[in-house]
Amino acid sequence: MKPRLLAGRPVKPIGLGCMNLSHAYGAPPSVAQGQALLHRALELGVDCFDTAALYGGGANEELVGRIVAPVREHITLCSKGGLVLQAQADGTKKRVIDGRPQALRAHVEGSLGRLRTERIDLYFLHRLDPAVPVEESVGELGRLVAAGKLGAIGLSEVSAPTLRRAHAVHPIAALQTEYSLWTRNAEIAVLAACRELGVAFVAFSPLARAFLTNTLHDVATLHAGDIRRNMPRFAPAAYAANLALLPPFVALAEEIGCTPAQLALAWVLAQGEHVIAIPGTTDPAHLQENMGALEVRLDAHPLRRLDALINASRVVGARYNPAAQADVGTERFTDAD
């Protein structure tokens, strides 16, 4: 599959989401294992790495920065700010959204240091701060582009109207949100708005947080600290209902001659030439499997079958719980989504 443009740079349509090497899915792998995974990604030709200041409180950026520094000019490096872990008086750390210009300047400087680079190719506003107009946040990031510290600006988990407001202040190079067969919110408006404005669409969790890999059959096995334990779709009853969607999906993958994960990724990439997927993994074998999806071609017939098999009307449970949903600006089909 030919490269696609991200922030003006050609990249493979599948990059690497690095979050789960340090964050969110329970106990992360060791530093040595994380380094080995990143080295393997480079061996496989991965040329886009996505991280964030939030992940591991900066540990993920430090990990990625160490490994990509020797090949920095050959890869597209993406990070995010505006959402960080902030130390509290009691010694704990709290997740804080802060889109004020002065905060974003500090976030960028911190990321540059941890990533061992003078410029981040694509920097996303991780979450929209409801107390700060998007125009102010994007305006400051635009000044950091002019200063040479950022190559381009992206937005994460925002609506099409917010994208348009931001784009009127400074060109937005990419919009990142969850997108897969079982999370279709982007199809309401954002996917088309990105295409219209010439904005790359970066799909995170394109494998539905392992659901579409056909490897997670019992949510009771999830680590106590795994964020999926707080997601309605992964509640035991909802997940049991969702598992009923998998057999025909797995059968179609077998018919096509690929794995379920590869079929899921190929579907995402087939949604437009402006779409780039960033699956994450801690397993080198899964990483290689995911990159193999670049060889899968889907014509109109299997695409129609996939759309009918797994879609917004068939998946049981909302994407986020109410507290997490409050921080997300993407369009929703219903309040239960």
C-alpha cells in the first residue's frame, strides 16, 4: 500500500500507537521490553510513532525519544499536550486538562526534552479545555510552529465544528479519534470534514481495544488497572453480547486469507486515502501481524459485509463512562453511545 500524507510527510498508512507501552492497560511491559518492541517496529519499517505527555506521566515520551533519536530524520514523530498528569499535594497525580497558552508552551518544552528532539513533527491538542476557546489553544500552538518547535498541529477527540473553528485560526494537519468497525462516531461528521479540509484522519484503537483481534474472550482476565474495566462495552454482560458479533467476522477473515486483526485494520484504511491507523501493542508478533494488514486489499463486497456485521446499531454499550465522556467532544449517535 502506497504511503499517505501526515503533516506534509509521507508515512505508511499504519503507524504505532505507543500508549500501552507505559499507560492505561494495567501493568505495562518492562522498559527493556518496550525498547525491544520499538526496535522491532523500526526493523519492520514503521515510520510514524504516536505518544503523549500523559502516557506514563512522560515516561512514554522518554522511552520513544531514546529509541528513535538515532533515526529521527527518518520517522514522523507525533505527541500530544493539553492533558497531563499533575502532581498533587498528597503525593498522588491527577489527570488535568489545561489548554491555556502558557500551559501548552510548558507542555511542548517538556515533550521536546523527553523526546530528545528540537522539533515535534505533529503535535496534537490531546483534549479540548472547556475553559479555553479552541482558537486560543490553537493560536499558541501556531506560534510554536512559527518558532520551529512544532512541524504541524493536530486535534484529538473533537467535533467537526470545533475542527472548522480551529482550522480557521491555523491549518490543522490531522485529527485523531477512536475509529473501528465498532466505534463509528467519526462517520457522523468528522471523517467527511477532514476529507473536505485536507486534514489527515488518524484512527486510534482501530482494533477496538483488542475486541477485533479475537483474542480477548473473558473480560475477567483484564488487569485491575486496565481502563477497559471502566468502559461500558467491556462490562461482563455487554461484552458477552458483543462477542456474538465475532464468529462471522472471523469467518470472513479466514475466507479472505488474513487474520481478524488484519481485516479490521484493512477496513479502517479502506475508509479513505486520508486515513492513517495507529494500533498499539506490547507484543512483537502482533506488531508484525498488524503491519501485514498493508498487504490486504478489500473490494466493495467484503466492505459491505463488514459494515453489516459490526456497526453502531449492533454494538452493546457506550464507548466511555459518563466521566470520561465529559472530556470528549466527538459527535455521538445517541446518549447511550
